[in-house]
Amino acid sequence: MIEVSKNISLNEDELKFSFVHSGGPGGQNVNKVATAVQLRFNINNSSLPNDIKQRLINIVKKRLSKDSTLTIDARRYRSQDKNKKDAIERLIKLINKAAEKQKKRVKTKPTKAANLKRLENKKKRSNLKKERQVAKKKDY
């Protein structure tokens, strides 16, 4: 079991890991050992509550496959174990972000004083721009 938060946990069988060769510096180690980790997590088939599933899908919708599988690539470290832990930590952060319920926005109206102040500022700007203009000659 992977503890995400106090009331959310995941079974380890819900996570699928595959290991691939990592690019970048590392000498011969890069060519021999598959240190990069790809974590696959199917959101719809997970044990997460439905509301968290929906929010998670909305957060990561650009990174989802058609069958709602989230793929996380971890290749920051040179060891497979560290990359695996990094991928799990990143998934936990995403799930925790989805678990936070967003506060509903309360619509507000500007106060009467704020409206008057805005209109006064508009009049001042208008007068300032009128004063900058060159006076037009009248044709008699």
C-alpha cells in the first residue's frame, strides 16, 4: 500500500513500471542499464474516489492516453530505484492536488464608491487628452 494522504491510499498493483534506457551524461552506465522509469497509472480503474478521479483527469488531461492512463517519465537520477521513488512522489503530488477541493468563487459587485472613483478617473483622463489636442480653426 502506498500512502497518499491520511484517507487516500493506492495498491501497488495499480501502478505499472517499465524501465528504459536514459539519455544524457553517464558514460557506459547509460548504454548498459535501463535507469529511466515510466510509471503508468490507469485513473478509471484505480481505487481513488470518483470526485478525485475527475479532478485528477482535469489536471492531467494533456498527458492522458485514450484509456485514461497517466504516464510519468522519471529520468532525473542515475539509479533505477531513485527514479522509481521520484515517479511515485510525482504521482502522489498530483493526487494530493486533485484531492484539494477548490473553493467556489463568490460573485461580487463593485461598491458604489468604487464605481464613482472609476468614473472620476475616466473623466480626468478624458479631459487630459482633450487638453493635449491642438485647437481646431473655425472656418467662417
